[in-house]
Amino acid sequence: MRRLIGVDIGGTRTRVGAFSAGELLARREFPTQGMEQANQAIRNLLSQVGWERPEAIGVGAPSPMDMRAGIILGCPNLPHWRNVKVVEELREAFGCPVYLANDATCAAIGELEFGHRARDFVYITWSTGIGGGIVAGGRVVWGATGQAGEIGHMVIRPDGPLCRCGKRGCLEAVASGTGIARAAEERLGERLPAKEVVARARAGDPGARGIAEEACRAFGQGLAIVWELLEPELVILGGGLTQAWDYLGPMVMEALGRMARGKPRVVLTKLGDDVGLYGAAALPDHFPKEWASR
Ligand SMILES: [Zn+2]
């Protein structure tokens, strides 16, 4: 029985979980701070489940990173995680192999091992940002440096709004929660979280409705590009905006239907907010062997 620890560092909350034989034994969740706090949470978890040490630790984070070196480079969302050698520090603290990957790729691994268990699928998180992970033939597609599946940074409006990556018109800049909030500030003259914009759109506010429709059209366009490129068996969605899928979904699917050939199948994750945590725990079994020389 493999005893694995998953760590899912989120922009607002961090989750840690202890898994044995593919089962989540115990989990903890707390507002994201830095390395020291994550370290302590793992210690607490180990004493809770009575393990001296785990066999391996997998870490997912929503940040630019050097996967091979095991370093989180940090971003405005993660001020406590700038240039943190997370792999080296956890390996020294817990005496086991440690692996690091992008959070959306981890979520795809979570879906592969614990969720819908398709063999050819794309997982996309539609939330504050937009991220993705690709699984083909039951294997994760990593790309040359682990950045494959960065669907949020496909440019869909070359003259569109500035993205946090520095480019203009990325899918994320147009259709993410951040993009929706920015559109609301520009057009409605109010600083509103995306959730509130969606709530007002649902209630019939024409300005908010226009913003929601535009984001859904752009998101559907992104899904159509992914579909035409990979023809996945499933497109699996997670993230905060999918909580309003009953309202947003039909608009997304209408755009996707117009822009894609065939009949794309789009489903929601079964693992909710823990999809990234499950995937982080299974990351040690999927991390590219040739990169894991540590
Ligand atoms: Zn971008």
C-alpha cells in the first residue's frame, strides 16, 4: 500500500491530504501562507494518520514553476511562494521523494485516477484563472518543460485585454473570473467579483448579462479549439465558475456547438474542490521519469 501525501496550494486556500491505497484517509485545509505552514500541516497530518514518513509527496501550485528543479517561481496570487525550492525543502524535511507540477495538470491526474477515469480527455479549470491538463491514451501530456495544456494562454483576441502573462487577448484575460470582473469594472463602473456579475446576469441585468454572454462565447471558443486539436473523449470542467453551470453552461455549449465539428462531450468534475488534491497525491506515479533524477 502506497502512503502518499498530496499538497494543493491554491491562490486562496491550501489543502493537504494523506492517501493510502488510493483512498483519502485525512485532509486539512487552511488559508494559503508559505512553506513553513505547509510543512507544519504535513507534520500534523502524518501524526493524525500515524505514519512516520510518507513514501512520496506530490505538490500542485497555480504558478509559473521550474518543474525539473522543483522550484515555485511565484506570481501575484502567491506572494509567499516566490522562488521557493519546495521539492528540496520537503524532501529534506520528510526524507522522501517530492514532485511538483502545475495545479491544473494535477487536477487532470486526479480525474484520471479518481474521477471520470477516461483515457483521452482534457481537464479545464474555469475559475479566477483558466488552466488545463491533457491526458492522451491514459498518459499525461507534459510538453517539453511541463507547460502543455496551458489553455488559458491561448490567444483568442489578438487586440484583447492584457493578460497577467504579459500577452494580449489570452482566453484567461477574456473569459476567466478575473476577465469578467475587469469587464464589469470597465462597463458597469463597479468593482464586482465574477460571482456577483453572474448572479446579476441571471437576475436579468442587461449589462451583466452582456458580460456573462461574452465570457461564455469566448470560453466556448476555447473549448472548440481544444476539441478540434485533440478530439478528446471528454472535456472535464472544474473551478468556481462551473458552480453556475446550470446558467452559464447552455451559453458555453451553444458557442461550442457553432465552432466545433462533431459532438463534444463536456462534463463537470466529480471531485469538486478536491480534484487538485487527489491529483497531487497521484503525481508521484505520473511524473516524467526522466525528470525525476532527484
Ligand atoms: Zn496569458
